[in-house]
Amino acid sequence: MTLGIAGGMGVQATALFYEKLISLQKVGVEQDYIDVLIYSKSSIPDRTAFITGKSDQNPYPELIRAIETLRRANASCIAVPCVTSHYFLKDMMEDYCVPIFNMLKEMARYVSDAGYKKIGLLATVGTLHGRFFHTALAECGIETVEPKPTDQAALMEYIYAIKKGQPSDPAVLRGFADVLLSQGAEAAILGCTELSVAVKGYDNGYIDALDVLARAALKYIKG
């Protein structure tokens, strides 16, 4: 089987996802690693801007082109390491028969299995506005705590700085998470893959969406 990665949203998150896939595999020889096709289509329009009505550039057609390219290259299944793009997941799954991993349900299952009942969500405005992550968690009986508007605006600046390749301070992200924990959250989800980039190399205690997606993809492919 071959895993297709519809990436570029953003580019560092795509690269980190591939790194996680590699690090999670225990192999005897390099031929034991799974086959992977990566399409880093960074030209896909801004998902948050469209979802919140600040842009009329619909990302969906370009996202579908990325998936179609991977399908034609014989990808057996597809991972999309961008949480906000899951706003379009239902349409993507209806338009294509190739399996597309549902990061939202995988995360909700993981959080539920870990016994959490109230979780903090650090994500883009688009993800919060679309409520699709909230819905997936609620279906597993999990309450979601999100940042207040002023904190969310600052978090978006933090996310977009990472997308532009600027350095990020993990302590700033920790501050956003600590506010959610003070409001009763038992843990915090990194619900935007740029935030996974921000804490790369740190033993951080977050629940990382990229980790959950990588493990789900490997479990599917390796059986």
C-alpha cells in the first residue's frame, strides 16, 4: 500500500508529518518503511479566510486537485495534515472512493480512550468557526474549551508567523494552553498542525493532532 499526503498547508507541517511517520516505524532495513507520495500544494487558498467569509477564494477545488493527483499516482489512502481543511472532509469523502483519514474522529477516539472529559482546543479561527472539531469531540462525550477572542486573535498571529517560516517561542503557546487548563480543561489539543511545528523537539505534554494522524495512517497501512 502507498500513503498519499495532500500537504502544503503549511509546508513545515507537511515535512514534520513525514518525519513523524518515519520515526514511528521500527524497521530492520529501509525497504520496510511504507511507500509515501507527498504533494505539497502550498498554492491552496487560505482555509480560515474562506470559512470565516473573509475571502471568496474557495480552497476546495485546489484541495481536490491535490487528492486527484495522488489518486492517479496510485495512492492507496490519503492523509491531509491540515486540521482546518477537514471542514471540507465530508465532501472529499463523498467525491472520492480512496480512503481519506478523518483526523477529527481519530483525535476524538484517542482523547476518549485516554479518559478525558473536558479538553482544551488550540486551533485556527476557521476550525473554531466551523465547529467540526467540537462536533467530533462531543460525539464522544467530550466538552471543548476554546480560547477567548483576544487570545484567539493572538494565537492566529502565532500560527501565521509559523506559516511564513518565522521562529516561534514554545513558551508563548504554553501560555495559551495554561489559560485553557485554568478553565477546567484536563489537557490541550494541538488542533492546528503549525502548532505541532512550534513544539518540535520539546517534551510538551500536548495531545498532538499530527501524532494521532500519523499513528492512524500507519495502523491502517500495516494492518
